[in-house]
Amino acid sequence: MNTRPGLGALRPGIRTGAAVVKTYRLTNRSGADLYAIRVVDPALPGALIRCPGGRDRVARLTGLRSVRCTATGRARPGTWVGDAVAAGRQPYLRATVRARARSGYAGVGAGLALAQTARVTGPGRAEVRYTVTNTGNRPVHRVRVADPALAPARVVCAGGGPVVAGIAPGATAVCRADVRRAPGTYVGRGRADGTDGLRTLGPGGAAVAPPRLAAQASARFTLPGAQSHTPPPPRSSSAAVPPVGRDRDQAGLLPPGAFDVPPEVLDVPPGDPGLAPGVAAVPPGPVDVPPGAAPVPPAAALLAAVPPPPGIAAPGVVPPGAARPPGARQPQALPEPRPQARPRATPRRPLLSRFVREDHTPTGLGMLTALFLVLLPAAVAAAVLGSRRH
């Protein structure tokens, strides 16, 4: 085995995975020829044995002669010892001739495996773990763990630094690194290296120095940024204020139609263009009245002088001490109305038609004017008589 006879390759052993070269010397000690000699070696399973001529057997071995066969393979971990057997035929004696020899080797050496994981611990922070395992059958010494891709983050192992003093066969060691970076995606590329200090047997029989054992791993992780809470946009106050009349009707403060004015009072012809329902058409400027008659106040002034019914507050006013009903909105200042286009001018009607209809019946404005003309002299007379008594 690697030039060592018998069991000489058990110590110091052959490094696991290295080449194993095994030589078999076959000698015919009799004077009769032997035929079809084959070699079987359980200590080197799976190896292909080659004899002279490139075949897996010796076709003929004459008396008192010797030949060599060779088997090549890879060293497996552990101890491999067994009896190699050579068997051939002697046709003249009709017999099978056998010979055996004990041999073997030990596959030795430490091995390193590295696993790397990352866990985000907060905004801009992550913890990276490096798990180092000794996959061999010999101890590994002075294992150093580093990650140049995450520098200047420092790797800390059990001893307080980046070096593990020793790892037994099959054991593991865990190291950590606290990474602080700006938000983004990063890839850690860890590396572990060490040595087992073993000098092993080479294929030619020379001693082989211990190699540097190494393992690599990587892990990808994403660091999030600080979460910012954006306040919702303010709601528009103008969109939240409905019309006053609708709001008061919904709040239950006014009965439906409380301030509806009959069209007869305001004398608005049905379908008059440019006017909203319930609004009287009052010509701009002063109104011409007959000579001797008192001036007629505008219709808006007459409506403003009429007090609201008992128990009902004026529009937009809540009575003192009254609780605001549920769902009622706080009265707010309405936006200024936008200037609108003036309606088209309509033909002027005679002034008398505002007081007397075509069938000679008084209109609502005519009745109010007549009532005003009757009450005004009475009020003046009462004032004069009262001043004379005093």
C-alpha cells in the first residue's frame, strides 16, 4: 500500500480522498504453469486491478516466474484491512490454486464545512451566524472565521475572537457578526480555514505535509429602513359643509317646508327663467309708486321682518341650552358665492301689473301694499292723538 508492505499504511495513514496505489506480486513456485489468475481485494472495494497486458487477469504464469498487478483508488475515511486473494487454474491436475495476503490502510484527516445564515434584527441591523463543522475523523485546530464582504463587521466566536482553538470530529462551533449598514441588500461571503497537523503517506511512499483546510459559504439579506408614518391628508372643509337648509332638515331642527313662501305672495310666474324656485323677481333700483303713496319696501325686507314660528330658531342658530342632535354638524362659514352670469333681460311689464292682475283682482304684493297704506295713516293718527294728550 503506497510502497508500504502489509499493514504499513495504517500509520501514519493516507489522507482521506488522496490516491491509494496497491501492488500485488504473484509468484508461481511450482514447475507447472498456472492459467487465468485473478486477484480479489476487499480492502480496496471498487478498485480496478490491472495486470500485464492491461487485462484484469493473468492469462498464463509459467513455473517459477513472478508478475505484478496494480490497483488504484481513493482513500476512504476509516480503517480498511482485508485479505487479498489470488486464484488460478492448473489444467493438468484439474485443480484450483489459491494464495492470500493481508494488507490495508487507514484513511485519516479532518474536514471543514461552513453554513452561513443572516437574521434582520432592526432597521439597518442584522446578525450573521457562521456554523463550522468538522466533517473528518481527526481534530481540527486554529480555525479562523472571516467575512471580507461584510467588513468592518467583526466575527466573534466562543473565545471572544474570530479563531476557534479546536473542533473535535463531528462537532460544530458557532460564530457571530453584528452587521450595521444602510438600508439595502447585501451578500455575506464567509470563509473558515484551519489545519489538523497530520503528515500522511503519499502514493510514492513519501510523507505529505498537512494541507490548509478551508470551507466557504454565503448568505443574502436585506436591511430595511426606518418606517415613517405619514399623516393622512386633511379633509376639505368646504366639501364637509352641506347646504344649510339640508343640514337643518337632516338634524331635525326645522320641519319640512317651514320657510316655504307661497308663490302667490311673491308673485313669481311659473317657469320664470333665471330665478330659483321660491325667489321673487324684484327689479333693481327703487320701485316707482303712485303719487301720495308710501314707498313699498323690498320683498326681502318684508320677509326678514316676519319672525319665525314659536319654538323654531332662525336658520343657522341653535337655541340657548339646547343640545345639538346626534349627527348635526357644526355650522361653518359658507364659501363666498362665485359671480354668475347675469340672466338675460326680460321685457319690462307695466308697474300696475305687479299690484293688479289682468282679471282686476289684487296680487299678493297689491294686498300687502293696500294693508300697508291702511295701517300707516292709522299709526300716524294714533301718534298725533297721543302727543296731544300729553
